[in-house]
Amino acid sequence: MSKIIIDNRTDMPIQNAMRYVKHVIDEGKISETAKGKQYCFVTIWNDGVGVYSVKNKQSDKFIVFYESKE
């Protein structure tokens, strides 16, 4: 059984944040760690939205954020 957690740290509706997470998931598990393969560590789009992915013991967590311009 798979479990994902989405931590939306933006002001966009969750439906929009889920589109970004879906894109990362659709790309597959491409990063290699001591824990095994996981989704891309960080993806940032031209519009300034980013997604961090973290592999936990029983889930994958995705943090949706706005890239800082500073």
C-alpha cells in the first residue's frame, strides 16, 4: 500500500498544488538515496512554484512551495 502526503505551503488551492505533485509523480522515482529510489528531490517550474519530495518509511511526502526570489 502506498501513501502520499502533500504539504501545500502556498496560497494556491490544493487542486492546483496537486497538479504539480502529479507531474513529479509522473516522472517516476529518479533520485537515488541510501533509502533506495525516490521521486526527484526538488523540482522548480518557471512560474516559481517548487516541489520538494521526501521519502519516509511508509510514505512519500511532497512539499509545494513558492521559490524565494531573494
